[in-house]
Amino acid sequence: MTPTRAASSTPLRPLVVRFAAFGDVVMLTALIDALQHRYDAPVDLLSSGPWTPELLANDPAVGEIQLVTSRKTPYWLCPSQWRAVRWMATRRNVPVYLCDPEPQALALLLRAGIPRENILRAWDTSPGNEAHWVDWWNDVACQTPQAFAGFAPSKCNAAAAPRLFVTDAERTACDEWLRELGIAASPLVLLQPGNKRTLKHGKSVQADNKYWAPEHWAKLVAAIVQDMPNARVLLCGAEAERPPLEDIVAACDSAAVVNLAGALPINRLLPLMQRANSMVSIDTGPAHAAAALGCPLVVLFGAMGSTRWRPRSPGSPVIALESDRGEASKVMDIAAQQVIAAWRTLPPVANI
């Protein structure tokens, strides 16, 4: 049923469709925040990845979240697609922001019976590779699906940066965990050396453009310990990243270094970022989370560059380092001394 002007007395609860990686979900909060303010209603989300509900669990702008575990599996073989279609079928008269270019996303919307005029396809107005994701999402939030042009609210408040939320209970649990590790009283510097692209069969892929060698990380750690003798340097990563993180531990040969591979579920990682002194990371999802939580940050970029992907923070500094070789750029182009110098310019943050 096409919306009518009489429906304008009922708050419209927008639906966003975006199948997103970890960092994409963080940046998507800018769109969710802007839409929540515009429509004065929670924003429902169709997405993918188990990290999505965990990242957004405490966000007051988020309504319901429905996940699709696979978009490439044929519909009749994918129960999560069935559930998504039934769920969206109850939302046939709301503005839908289709923020994913995959044809499977539109197919699911149409299968649920959502009229095309209810759907705003963000990729129809893509600015290309020159605009930052957050700026684009703010532009998208100011647009309106055709069916709602007559009575959708006109106010449009841009979100300055992504944001994530941490509860007092999560902070308390993180503090207790740090006490159990014996490092709660120490300044904490986080390092995020890898992601799934820089890892294969449990080993670092040295040819990947985001790879930075253990000896470089070791030089950075030595500088951190020199400047902050009481600090603990925490290596962050998934369980699969344990072997390459152990390589870094061996290269550092320092009691200040702790390998936390596999020990950082999202409800622990976020409060840890919030209390950390600083973070140095390659260009990957956790860097976006750290920036959103106000952790001073240095980010190393490879071939993707920082134009679209530089993490945005509501107030803390984010320093992006990259080479000038364009698509041929690699994180290995960045010298350890560059990273050390950048890290030393970050303002100190009390973590106790």
C-alpha cells in the first residue's frame, strides 16, 4: 500500500539495508543517527555479520536488527533470508534506505513486497571515491524516497562522526578483567597489527598492502616503553591472529607487551578502547571503533588510501599515515620513525 498524507501523523520508522563489515557498521552509525533525528523514530536495520548487533547493542537510535547470514546462497536454501523477508513484509509502508549495491539486497526488498517508490537507492547518487563515507551518509540521510516526499520531515541534522556506546556495566567488567591481568593501574597503548586480509592459514601475508613487519612494530613498542616506562602495550586481534601477534611479541622481547588475541569480545574491546591512552592500527574496522570512542589514534593506510576511509572521531585526534604511490601504496612504505613521531604528537589521555 502506498503511504498517504494521513499517515504523516504517525512517526515513520525508517529501515536501512546495509550488509557491512566491522568498520562499515561503525561508519553507518552516522547515517542511523541522522535518520533518527530526522524522522524522530528508531531506525531498523537489515545487515549481516555477528558483530553488527554487538556493536549497536547500546545505541538508542537503533530499533530492531535483522541479519542475513548469506546473500549468495539461493533464497530457497537460506533460512536467514526467509526470516528477513517475513520481517521486512511488516515494514511495507516505511521509508527504506537501500545502502548496499548488491542486487541481492534489492531482490530481498522486492520479495518482501516493498514498493519501489518506498526505496531510496543510495548508490544512485554515489559521489564516487572522493567523498568520505560519513559525508556521503549525511547526504543520503537528507534524501527521501519518492513515496514519502509529500510528508517526510524536512529537518536534517548531519552527524559529525560515527559514535558507539558503552555501558557502565561494560566498563566495570573491563576494569575487573584488567585487574585480573594485573595491568589495571598501567597506561594502556593498543596496537592493531592485522585484519583478515593480512592473514592466511594462520600466517601473515607479507605481500598484502596492509602488512607491517614485526620489526617495525617492535621499534614502535620500544619508543612507547621509552616514553612511558609504566605502560602496557596490548596487541589486539582475533584468535586467528595469535601466531602473527606472537611474532611481534618475539620481535619486541619486552615484558610490557601483552598478546590479547582472542580475548577481546566486542563488549570488552569497546570499553578498553575508551580507557586506552592511545592506539596505533592499520586501516581496519577496530580503528573506526577506537575513533568513535574518542581514543587518540594513528592509522596506517595502504592502497585504499585515507580519503574515504580515515576514521572520524567526535573530538579526539586521528592521524592518517600513507605513502604517495597511489594504488601501489603499501603500509610497508611507512617507516617506523614516521609512526613513532606521529604517535608522540597524540595528547595524553588518563586511563585510570
